[in-house]
Amino acid sequence: MLNKLEPNWNNSTPLYIQLANNLRQLILDGTLPSNDSLPSERKLTEITGASRVTIRKAIDRLVSEGLLLRKQGAGTYIAPPIEQSGEELKSFTEDTLSRGETPTTIWLIRATALPTKEEAKHLHLSVKDQVVRLGRVRLSNGEPLAIEHSVIAATMLPNPEEVTNSSYQALTKNGFPPAKGTQKIQASLATPTEAGLLSIQEGDAILRIERNTFLTDGTPIEYTCSAYRGDKYVFVTELHEYRD
């Protein structure tokens, strides 16, 4: 299976990029399973014919992407996907911190505007009501993992600048704590724009998530459409005992 790592020596693309691309594909298609150790640099040199310096540059590239993990004294491993419960209402910030990682944000838009008909429907608003529109790339330890586009009723969040990392924290501070929600998850492919923002390839697998968040009494407070990296996330749902 590792013979697929061999570069095309007639290709003008730098060898380390070819090796990184080939190795990435083996990881994404499951040929190299999560948590398995990567062969040593010496072994990879024998397989590919590339120098150890070239092998190391290819590995460094995938380590920076989060697909590989270096463990001191133990070698390099295929990084496991992030498992996220499909039953808990958690913000990206809270979920990231729970893993001991650091969440950051690249803002695309943070402004007050009018909703589309679809957004107004989800929030039980008129198309003439003001909403806060939040568009951002969500990062964990500096690595982009998701693109989020959220819409919130302006009556619950008058100042969009209140949101730094977590919109849930800002809503709770304003007296509108999210209590429950529903979400739909659909497999899709990254568009050129999404690929650029998430540092992946156009056409790579992503998970499109549509989430509606509510207060305890069922009042809608946020409607979010997100694109999560399919190579990074696995959503886990607990199944209960079957009852006929």
C-alpha cells in the first residue's frame, strides 16, 4: 500500500509536496488508520527513493496540518479525528477548551443587518427585524477546523462586538442562555472558497451542519450554518435500548 507514496520524478512539483500529497491521500482514504504509527524516515526513504530531508519536510507539512502527530521518543502517528457528541449543546469554544486546546477566530463578518426570508423563518422574525450576522473561521491551536455563519436576533445581542470567541457566552451574559437545539448534518464537498479558508483541497470532504438553538421555553435565539473539515470530525450519538 505504501508504494502509492512514490513521487513522480518527471513532475515539476517539488518532491516533498508530492510526498505530502500522496501521504495525505492514504490517511484520508483510511489506508493509514488513525493512531497507527508512521514508518520511520529511513523506511520511507527506502520506499520512495527520496532523501531523509525531503521526507522530513513532507512530514512537517502534514504535522502542521494536524494530520500527523509527533510523540517524543515514540515516533510519528496518524492523528485521530475529533469525536464530538451529537447530543450535547456545546459551543466550538467550549468543545475546543475541553480538549485542552486553544480556540481562536478569524472574522469574516460581524455586523447588524436584515435577515433573509429563510433566516427570519428560523428565528421567528420579520424580514424587517434586525439581526446580528457572524461569519468566521474557527481554529484550534492555530489550525482552521470550521467555517461558521450565525444569525442572532439583535434584541438578544444588540452589539455584535460583544462576541469575541463564543456567541453562547455573549448570549448568556445578556440573559439569553442557550438551553437546547437541533441540528442536521450532511456530507458534502468543499468549494474553492471553503477549501482556501480551511487549508484543504477543493472537493475534499466536509460536514455541513445546520443548527437551531433555543431558550428553555422554545424561543429561537440562533441559526447557524457551518462547514466542518471531514478529515477532522466524527460525530458520535448514543443509542438507547430498543423497545418494541
